[in-house]
Amino acid sequence: MVMPVHNGARWLEEAIDSVLGQDFADFELILVDDASTDASTAIMAAAAARDPRVPLHRFDTNTGLPAALNHGFAHARGEFHSWTSDDNLLRPAMLSRLVATLDADPSADIAHADFMLVDEQGRNLGVSRVGPTDRLLYGNNVGACFLYRAQVTAALGGYDPRYFGVEDYDFWLRAAGRFNFVTVREDLYCYRKHGDSLTSRRARRIQALTAEVVERALPAGAPARLRAEILLGLALKSQFDWRSDLVLRAARADSAYVAAHLPVLARWSLVVARNRLAGWAR
């Protein structure tokens, strides 16, 4: 289990404790301090000092989440890999359930499970149901709770630093054509939604990168309607930019499909305009 941390002191101790409190005890928690300048460094050092399963690595210069993950997994010794964030929590049975799932099916390479959304105070916001991964091009439905064989990391070369913010989605898209996923219908993780998260702070960049990794993952021989549907969907998810390039490529693939969605495109344009005006006002 790798946990990359950059100035994440607010919930870090709770996040670490959720890993150390697993009912499956045969693991290592690799903490990667990505040049933190807050209390994170001291919190991680204390955890490493009290538990031999917690090696600590530190960068003097901030490298970003994908590079920190790759560094952690390069030092991992376990048969299975996973990672978590400094603001999220593992349910006590997460590792035992996902390990048992992969042990029970040698043909399965990646296990992923449902998870609970929580707010800043830890209040439940509802369970997020994951999968099916055959619709991965429509969105990252692998979710936040997962475990995969170390061979997946080796085969894919880890996480791509170019896609900071969607590194996990890119990883799953590359894995989808080569490895088998299995879904566990249990809530095994808590994902915290808050304004300071990477996803919130980098929303505009994440939308652009999402379009890039999905379009790259589209099979060259994909049916015209599928290509149009995916490209138009990506444009409609871009809430800060008029992605006319995506709309045009969708129209070239299937003009009738795009024409049928002109009312939706009109409403989308109004949303983008409103968001841009709000940005300028700030």
C-alpha cells in the first residue's frame, strides 16, 4: 500500500491509522513524503517509528502524485499493489476482502469495490457503486478502492507523470485491454469530498486530460456511432472550455448523432459561458 503525501496533515493521521488497523496484517504501508512543508513530515515519521511495516521515503522537491506512486511501488515487496490518499480511509476489512477475491480467482488481476463518499466532517454522502469496466471509456468506474497484482504495475510501467490528476484513469484504460477486473459489491473504503482535494483544485486541467486519455484509448476500428458518442460526451463534460475540436471530430464520425444532440450542445454552451464569466468575476 503506497500513500503519497504533499502537505496533507489535516487527515493524515486518521488515514494512516485506517491502513494500520486492517484485519489483514501482512502488508507494508510505503509512505512517500513528496516535499511536504506542513506537519505531514512529523506525522509520517512518527508512524514509521512505531510500526516496522511502515517504510518512509522523502523527496526534497515536489514531484507530483504519479512520480511519487512510481517511487513507492519501485520499493514495494508485496504480491499485490494498491494506493490511497492522505484524506481517505480504508474500511477495516478492505485488504482481507480484496486479497481473498484475487486469491480465489487466479484469472483475476484487478479487484475493485464500492465505496462511501464522505464530507469534510466524515458524514456519509452515499455509496458509490463501481463498474462495469466494459464501459470504462464513458468514465472512471473502477473507483477509489482497488487491489491488483504486482505484475500489472510491471506490465504497464506504472503511472504516467504526464497525466497528473487522471493518472489512475489512464492506468485503468491501459489495463483494460490486457487484464481481468473483478467487482466486489461491498463498501470497503471512504472517499472524502472537499474543496482542497486535488480533484477540486485541478478540475479544469483534469477535464482536459480526461479527454486526452480517453480519445487515445479509443480503438482505431471503433464503430462511428461509438466514437461520436464518446467524443461528444467528453465535450459535454468540459465545463470550463468550449471543446469545439471534440464536437467537430464527433460530427465527422457520425454527423446525425451530433445533430440529434444540438439542444444539449446549446445548454452546454450556456454552462461553459456561465463558468467562464464566474471565473473572470473572481
